[in-house]
Amino acid sequence: MDIGKRIRQLRIQNDLTLEELASRTELTKGFLSQLERNLSSPSIQTLEDITEALGTTMAKFFAEDTAEQIVFTPEDAFIDERDRHTVHWIVPNAQKNEMEPILVELEPGGKSEVIDPHNGEEFGYVLSGKVTLFRDGTKKGVVVRKGENFYISGKYAHWLENNGTHSASVLWISTPPIF
């Protein structure tokens, strides 16, 4: 681990100058500068004083940052097969994020789950086939074909139906996560 780089990173995150950190730790500005440039090594006690002044602990200071997964493969997906439609949760644990993407496959005559009203928005892109988007309070849906998309408010209950003769596939993204 690059201790000097970590000290500098935390100092900058805390919006502290070398002089301010020196004042909090009762160390000299020159010594802290040498630590950050790895020209000197701190004792354990000195490093404890520095981490405390930076609002962290020794354990957190030395904890390795785990890389956030940003690429997902089909093996990461969770698949829920239902009667005449399948839902692929393509980003695991997406409910902790700001948005949640799913892939919905609708067989002919298939219907998605009804999405209850919520505070948010949804986007869908038809990858194959065609679907009809229905919204509560309307009798006639809107047909969305391959290559087209929809963008709707979540304030009304809504769902998708495949009234065609071929399967349909839709990338559906909700914010906040609701699926």
C-alpha cells in the first residue's frame, strides 16, 4: 500500500491543507509533506494520530477498496420464468441503485406484471417484436414496435402485452427500482 498517497487522498477528501493537518496532528507541515511523498515513514502512533485527524480508523485506512462491478454477464442475471413471460434481472442487486434495468420477454398473448403507481419514471426499448403499453384509466394501449421506445411517468399503473403472433423482448428501466 502507498501510505503517502493514501494520506494525501484522505487529506484532500477532507478539504484540508497540509498546514491544517499539521495543526490537528501536532506534526510539522514539512514532515507531513515528506510522508505524502513517501520520503519518510510514520511510526504506528503517528499514523494513528493522522488517521484520527482525518476522521478514519487504522482499519479503514488500510482496507482495500473493492472494485465496483460495472460489467455484467448473462451468468450474473437472475431469470424468473412466469406464465407466458420471462423477466431477466440483468444487474444483480440493482434495487440498491438509482435505476433498475430488466429484460422482459413476452410470448404471444403474454402480459407483464402490472406496475403499481410510484414516484418515478420508466423507459423501455423494444428489442424484438412489438408490444402494447397500457396505462390504468385508458382502454386502448399504445403499440411500440422493434426499435421504438417508451418513456412514461410512474404515476399510473401500467403494463405491457404482446398481442402479436411472435415473441417480443423489451429492455425496461425504472427509476427508482420497483421491479
